[in-house]
Amino acid sequence: MNLDAAKVGISGASLGPLTSPVKRRWGAPLNQPMAQWQGRRVWLIGASSGIGLACAKALHAAGANVVISARDLGVVSEWAEQCKQQGRAVALLPLDVTDALQVRYAMRQVVAMGPLDMVLYCAGHYRAHRATAFDLNDMLRHQEVNYNGLLRVLDVALPVLLQQGFGHVSLVSSVAGWRGLPNGLAYGPTKAAVTHLAETLYMDLQDKGIGVSLINPGFVATPLTAQNNFQMPALMSPEDAAKAMLQGWAEGLFDIHFPKRFTLWLKLLRLLPYRMYFALVRRFTGL
């Protein structure tokens, strides 16, 4: 279902585009740098905890008008109430990204608030999964939240951004999508799909005034990673992850990955032939 942006209507004054359709010289940032957030409107999907919630708080602190959608708004509601008491309210929209009608309704509510400067998709589902205990329902659940949910959001958001002629789409993927890893049978392929999608979105939208960025976190201490029963190298806090994301947007990056001391090594591993890659992964993980 395509949302007719003209029928929805975009009200409110815009502070001007975060991105603009300019011809980029070689070596220039792939996106227009986004460092000033005062008054900008961000729709953040998936902020009930972890990276999403930390990023919502960081954007709000930087002056952005944050609209938060999540299936469970319990913890977020407590923080939103504190923000309201301090005089800067946060808009909350309950949303299950597996429900297309809910996504469409949420989009109508968001655009009714005014121009939209960024759509940030953080919604995610993760459970360790191996082929020796294949669970089709869990495999499909990963796909429904991590990838199909994103497609439902893009289906309604892209027409609005294209009508505006400005905005930014930022997608949270994972280094788990770079190459196959043990325990990632369900999660990794969905994140590989998100990465591929973001790359193609960038090429399609870069001359339309719409920026695209891809977030590839390493291990971040969240309720999702808490279920891992192995030592996670270079584990970082959600707050540090949010700082890295804002820094990446400020630098106009497309590929925002962190922490570098971990992700740069994984980028090198992507270049290895399969015989070497499989042997190294087995040696370091023991799986």
C-alpha cells in the first residue's frame, strides 16, 4: 500500500532540508552533514530500550522534536513524562511494525505534526539460532520485524519525503549481516538484507534531496544481546552507541559503524576467502 502524500498533507513550517540535491565532488561526504538538530522532527521506530531509546534521548537533548514509535512504550513513557514536566514533550505513537494498517495510521499522525526531517528505523528482533535447532516460526519472526517491518515503514514514508524534497532515512543494521556467523542463522540474513537495501536506497535517492545512512553496531549492551552466553568483544553502552550515531550523521557518513576497534577487523575478515574465514571464525568462537 502506497501512502498518497498529497492526500495526507504536510502541515507546519519547515526549518529547511537536512539534505539537498547538490552535485557532490569527489571526496565529499556521501550525505549532507547533520549536526544541528534544534527544531528538526525525527520519527524513531523501535525505541522501547537499548540503542533506540538512547538515541531518542540524545536527539531530544540536541534539540530535536522526537516522535517515538514502539510496540512497548512502558519505559519510554516514564522518560516522556519527565520531558513533559521539563517543558519539552516527546510524542509517543504505539506501533507494531508487523501490522501494515498500524504503520499507515502512525505515518498519518507523524506528518500531521509537520515536516519530517528523519526516519530512523531501530526496530529489531534477535534470538541466537543455529541450524541444529531450526525453528521456522522464529526465522520468520526475525524477517517480519527486522526486514518486512522496515519495508512497511518505507512504503508510507518515502512518498512523504519525496513530496517534501528533503529528509533522511537511517537504518539500523548490524555487523552480523556482513558475513555468516554462528548463532546468527535467523538474525544475520535479515541484517544483510537491510544493508543491501540501504545501499540501493542511497543510489536511488541521492539526487532527490533525501539522504540515506546505514548504522552497523558491534556488540552493544541491550536486552537483545543480554541473552548471549559468550564473551562479547568491545561491548559498548547504548549511550556510547547513540553518540557514535550522532557523530556519523554530523560527518555526513553513509556507513556508520562502531566501535571501530572491533568493526574494522570485521571489515578485513569480509575480504578473506571462505576457507580462511571459516577456519578463523571457528577458532575464535569455538563454534
